[in-house]
Amino acid sequence: MTATSPATPKPPSADDKAFKAELVTLIPHLRAFARTLTGDPTAADDLAQDAMMKAWDARASYQMGTNMKAWTFMILRNQFYSEKRRSWRQSQLDQEAAERTLVAVDDPESPVALDELRLALKTLPEEQREALILVGAGGFAYEEAAEICNCAVGTVKSRVSRARKALQATLEKGGYARDGRAAGDAMRSILAAADRLSSVRQD
Amino acid sequence: MTDQTSPPGKGASEGGPGLEEARLRQQAIGVKLRHMFDQVVNEPVPDEFLDILRRADEGAAKKGGA
């Protein structure tokens, strides 16, 4: 019965409008979270688009006024893992490629500290990485991160704590090969860069 | 007299410079982590995202409410 409706679309409902407006503001955050999960900008945008559409399709089940950011992050994360299960072979190959990259990256021009951090992040177990990103970069409380990851708050806390320790250890000993660079260089460059950043921020 | 047995989180007196140093390093990693994330957040959103959403929105309007 719907196919015969005239070409003029009905105006979207007020709820849809509000939902869409809020969803649009979350796109940059969804892209950033997807980037940290996939490690690849193109795959990340595909994932973020899928998640955005899933959220849109599920808008009827969303309660306006609750935390839409956490809700959409949960959708994105579920999407990521269900795709990953389907293509586990692919991700295994990706993992191998990533490991090769860890050794091969040697661009003297690159902004070292960020690269080092990205590479070090990749060496973390997935569940530690996502917990650390959500709490340490995404601005979520432990409770929200627990909801997004569908686990206990204590689990998130211990994952974040282990992630922080592992990250620091990796950066300090240069847990990946990078020719000619002395152990601890990565940590030193991060400290220096963080100094610059925080002094800029506090102005 | 100051409370020497205050809970962890403040005094360098308790853990010594080692702990203080570790905290600084963790802070540095935290700053860097947020910076990395914010870099992507601050990128312009590709038009594709808004196009897809607009099309879905129009589709929803065409179908009409239930």
C-alpha cells in the first residue's frame, strides 16, 4: 500500500529530527572510535557508516535523553565484532600485516610520538585497547565503558589498568623493532610531545 | 603534623620519586592518547556520512509513519 504514495515525502517527525541532529554530532566520535578498533581509516569509515545506519534504523528503541554517545558506541562495537567473527581469517592476515608494519615503519619524517603510540596500542589485547580508548580518550566513565563493552565495571577498571601498564612498558623498552633507536626513545619522545601539548592546553 | 599514612594518590613521600615518575609517564600517555583520538574527531566528516543519512531519512519519510 505504500508504493503508490505521491512523490512529495512527508516531513520527518520531530523525534526523528532531534534524533538525527544528535546522531550527526556523534559522527566524528564514531569515526575516531572505529579508527582505533580497525586501525585503518577506510575500514573505519565503513564501520562508522554501518553503525550510524544501524543506530538510525533502531531509533525507535532509543530513549531520547539517555546517553546516545554510549548507545551508538555500543552499536559500533557490536558491529565491529560481528563482522570480525565473520572474517576472522581476514583479521588474522591483518594482524600479520600489522606485525610486519611494526618492524618496517621507519620514516624519519613521521611525527614519532604518535606513531609509536599507535603501534604500541596495536600490541595490546583488543579488550584492553578498547577499554583504554573509551576511558582514556573517549571521555567515558568506567560505568559507561562497562555498558558499552557489556562487562562488569571492575573488569573495565582492571583492563584499563593493565593496558596502561603494558603500554608504558612497551613504550619504554621499545617492544617493537625500529632500527637504530635506543630503548626508551619512544617514551622520551612521548613525554616531550605531551609536555608541549599540555602546556599549550593549559594556556 | 601531616598525615604520613594518607591514601595513595598524592604523596611522593610514600612511593618515592619512582612512583611520581610513573605517574608523570602515565599522564603523558593519557595526554597523547586523547590527542590521537581528538585528531580524528576534529577531521572534517566526509560528505558520504551525511548523504547516507539524508537518503535514509527521505526513505523513512516516504514510507510514512506506522
